[in-house]
Amino acid sequence: MKIFYRSPAERWDQALPLGNGRLGAMVFGGIEKEHIQLNEDTVWGGSYVDRHNPDAFEALPKIRSYILNDQIAEAERLAKYALTATPQSERPYQSLGDILITFYGKHIVNPNETFVSMMGASLDPDKRPDCYERSLSLDEAIARTAFAKGADKHEREIFISYPDDVLVMHFKTEGSENLHLDCAFDRRRNLNHAWKVDDHTIAYDGSTGENAIRFTGMMTAIAPKGQISTIGEHLIVEDAPEVTLLFTAATSFRFEDPEQTCRDILTRASAKSYETLKAAHIADHQALFSRVALSFGEDAKQDIPTDVRLQQVRAGEHDPGLVALYYQYGRYLMIASSRPGSMPANLQGIWCDSFLPIWDSKYTININTEMNYWPAETAGLSECHLPLFDLLERMKPHGQETARRMYGCRGFVAHHNTDIYADTAPQDMAISATYWPMGAAWLSTHIMEHYAYTQDLDFLKAHYDTLYQAVLFFKDFLIEDEQGRLVTCPSISPENTFILENGTFGRLTAGPAMDNQILTVLFDQFILASTLLDKDADMRAEVETMKSRLPKTQIGQYGQIMEWRNDYAEAEPGHRHVSQLYAVYPGNLITAEDTPDLIKAAQTTLERRLANGGGHTGWSRAWIILLWDRFRNGNKALENIEALFKQCTYDNLMDNHPLGKGSVFQIDGNFGGAAGITEMLVQNYGGRVVLLPALPETLPEGCLQGLRLRGNASLDLTWKDGKVQDCAITADQPWQGVLCVNGEEKQITLESGETYHAVV
């Protein structure tokens, strides 16, 4: 299974992504010049700063009074001064730099020429290759470049090994001439220095700011035949039929001595042959990737280059194979950007070519980070979910400090962003986003989501206090409104704006719908966790009472779900966020089975958004897919998958986000899109497993294997003519649920290791 192209990448967003969670690379696949852009997941600018505004707590009562009395302008003015952190911003994720490799030879380049193209366009026609392909194997996690001129063949394989923690580049030639190449590092003047370590190794180092993170990158060459040398900061290979380059990097965030760490990693990896490194890498990757398989019948277009397939979809053609490929690409990206021991996937996963990226490529936790992990459990990648919990644990002590100093509360809180330092103070001074106290609450719901799939009681015990502290904050923070309900205040509905009756705009509010929905889920999860662990019975009873006093989801004047506590008009009816539909997805408080009136209102809400231009970003389009899934409208779900391909997907299948007249990469659309494809085929919540709940008419047949279910079980499914033909549920421990197949329901009870198999 692969994506492939007939020409090298000319831009970063055409390059092919590799990663092992810690290290990332974008491979351009050039002919005479190979460009590999690098990342290391702990290369972030600056250092931790205590940004808490010392005037926040003193101003809080007045801000609350203003909000409850609809003096929104006054509340927002004071919040801007008193709640904004000092300084405003957290830290940015950054590029590690680039590896630049120049190849010399009669069929590649003349070392005295000036080159203007990755493809060799500066060469006269008889020097250009007869054929060319660059590809990314999803099931092997290897980027390949292959081209030939006459009898001369060039093959290049590049991968990043999780077991050996190195970027491996293997170049091989067959024909009349051996390889001649030189390598150097570049970081656009953001290096301390670059040097030769020995006659086959070069290195560079730098820092991301004063008293900030220090990093080292190091690369060595291995060639059984030929000559290797270092001159200045260049690594040179001459007259070699094949060569292996090994690169690694380390930072002071993880290691006391990054340079020595690089030496040690390269020493261990250099002792192994290329084939040994490759075999270990493939085995490790496939242990995760091969768990889930998906097809929609035979892929009739698998021999068409991926960029051409996208062009055909944009022209109106259906491509079921591309839908399956996109799903597996999402799983590939998760394995590459989030592995045990790494940082979690940030706004760009792990791939970032900037030193000051848009939105700092941080963790935006008012949906984007959460969306990154929506497919993790169902896709058989529970291990890839773990870095998120590591970050959450590091956020907890900072969040406790933020809760105490800003709000006078116990427990822990975070706002709409965090960074490598697990910062929990507000980010920016954007009223529609900054002053939202729900980030830690939403992230904490992932604890029970992971437990629901794995049934790992040790994991729950280890993270129970985080869940407890998230709930404890709201025990202190919630206040009574004029109707005696418990509401968050101040808060916002991310990142939207309402219009008051007097025509003025407002953002700050009390008890917006999304807050109430998140808290309902959080409180339910705490009640369940404390029951399972037989802990905190008194607190459990208090939380049950708190939950009963939260505002209920309401239907507004247009038959829509109300977003705020009052039925305000919207300043932007086509807004990218649909926050009031959290209860539909990722929550399941509003369902087709249990709340038909609310599900109808939710669909009305989405239709109003779309009628006014909603879904114009990749991640919001992905959320829309999931909502149509829950509305059981498969044709609309597929329509929005194809809209994702047409409007929000680069040629390398990475998600694009519009920015002015251009766009930037943002990975949440990839992950949300993968989750949306799953929910077309299987929905599993409330003790029910519904098969083909939102199957599009144009995907009438297919096969799904290995999908994970809540309760620690797996599902295999085959369908034809839009109906289930065969299904099997295998329990990894005692399991029970209601299975819904072709409109019929059956109660299933399984022992550990038992399989329920049905041929319909």
C-alpha cells in the first residue's frame, strides 16, 4: 500500500512524511539534490515562563457580575487586562533543520554546474532520467525514490526507525558509475556551529533561545566500498556502489548531554547492517500498522499516481480506493508522530519547517489536539494515545497553580492551548478563544476513553487523580446563575461570537452549551471511575448532584441547538466550530436512538452552518463528516470526505488549512477524517455496536478487519450490496453488548478469547 508520484516534490507540502514519534522528516525525492527537512519533537523555542496574571483573581468577581448582568463589553474589557497572561504567548514548535545532499555523476550532475531544479531541469534532455517514481509505503513506512537512465539505475530508501532511533538513508546505484555525493546541514543561520566529528561523521548544534532547549544533530556514513571523508562541515562519499547514511538528534529537554547521546545512538546503529536496520524497522511498524485493514472492493486506481487521483476527485469522480488509502494514511501518520515516550502529536503532528509557525504549531486543546486522537483507539493504536496522557500528567501541577492563582480554586485547569512545558495559563488575547477554562476537562475525558477500549485497570489507577483534579476544579469554579443552575463563568463558545439585542458583539458568557456537555461527560466518567476503583464515594455523590444542576441542552428559535445560554444571533453563521454539537460527536449525549428531537435539532444546526459557508477548514470538514455519520446519512458523510479531498488536502494527502490567500499544514484534518471513515462503517457507544450505520450508496461493498471496540474486543466485517454479509467479534476479555446488523439487534455475551461469528 503506497502513495506515489512521477516527479520530485517542488514544495514542502508535496514532500513525503516519515517519523518515529520523536524524529520526523519530510523527503523531497530530488534527483541531483535530495532535501530532507528534519524535526525532533522537543525542539521548541524559548523556556518555561510563569505567565500568570497577578490581577486575575481580584478581577474575577467583577467580570462574573458583568457577564451575569449582560454587560459583556465591560466584562471583556476587564478580562483583556486581568485574565490575559503576562506575557501572552506560550512557546513555538520549531524545525530541527535540513539535510542537503548533492549527487554527482554523468547521469545526474556535473559538480561545476549551477542547478535550479530538484528534477534536473537545468540538464540537457539526454541527461534526464527515462523514468522516475517517488513513493511512500504505508505498510513499511519507507520513502523510496527510483529513476533510471538507460542501463543506469538509482534506488534510494529512507525511513526512521523506532527501535534504533535513527533516520536511515540508503542509496544504491547499478550501471556504469558508482555514487558520488556530499552532505551538509542547514538551519537558516540558526545554528551555533557545525563540525566534523571524525572522518565519516558530521554534526551541528544550537539552541532555541537564551536559557532554552539545546540540540545536537549528527550524521555518519557507511559504505562497504568507496571512500568516505569529511572536509569542513561536509560529509563526502566517492565511488561507492551503495552507501548508508544514519542521522539522529537529541535535545537537552530529554538528555543531559545531547552530543554524547547522538554518538551513542549512532555507534549502536552503525554496528548493524542496513538490512538488519530495515528488517527491525519494518517489523516494528507492521506490528502496529497491520492490525486494521480496510478496502472498498478492488482498488481500480491503485496504479494511478496519488496527485492524479486527487485531481480526478476534484473533477467529480468517485474513488473508493482513495477513501481507504486516506484512512490508512491517517493511521500511518499517527504511528509516525505519536509513539510511547514521544511528545503527543501537535498541530502539525511532528512535521514543521518553520521557526515561528502559524499558531506556534502548539497543542490547541479546544478541539484540535483532541481530534488528533479521535481515531487512535478504534484504529488499533492505543499505544499511540499514551503520549497524550504523559503531557496531561505534566500539565496537572501547572494547572493546579493556575486554578489557585487565577480562580481561587482547587483542582487543575487549562485553557485553549498548551506547549512542551505543559503551560496552562491563557494563550493570546483573543477574547473568542483565550478565556476558556475547559481545556484540561476535555483532555481528561480521554482517560476514560482509553480505558473503555483497553479495560486497563492499572492505567485507570495511574491517571485517576488527574480525572479527580479536573472535576475538583469545577466543584469550586461553577457558580449559580439566575435560575439556580451551575454554570462556568467566565467562558466562551470556541471561537464564536454572538450578537446582543442592542446589536453589539459578545464572546464572554456563562454556561455555553459545549461547557455543559463536556462537564456532563467528565462527571459521568468520574462517577464510573470512582465506582470501578471504589474510591471517593462522598465526592461521587457530590458530582452526581453537580451534574443534575448543569444547564440542559436547549433548542432555539430556528429549531437548532442553542450555543449559548440565551438564543443569541450569530455574528458568523457559517463559523468553523460547531461547539454546541460536542454532544453528538465526540460525545454521545445526543443520539439517534435515545434523543430523536435533539438529534433533529443538531442536524438543523449543521445544515444552517453549511448553508452559510461552514466547513472551510480541514479539521472542521472532518468534524462535519463525523456529525453526518451520527445523523446516519452516509451519502452526506461521503460528500464531505470528497470535499475534504477537493478543498483541504495537499497532493501528499496531508491536510491543508486556509490562511489568507494560501494555506498551511495542520494534521487534525487527517486524523478527524480517518475517524469519520470509521464511523460510517461502525458506531460503538452506549453498549451498542451498529454496523454500517452511515454507509454511502457509492461504497456498496467492502471489508474491514481488526477494528477495536469498547470493552476490549475486535471486529471483522464484510458487506456487499450495502448489507452486512459476514461479521465476527472477538473478545480479549469478557465482553457483552448489543449488535445491530441489517436492522436487527442481538444481545452478545462472550468469554475471554471467544468469537461471535455471524454469516448473514
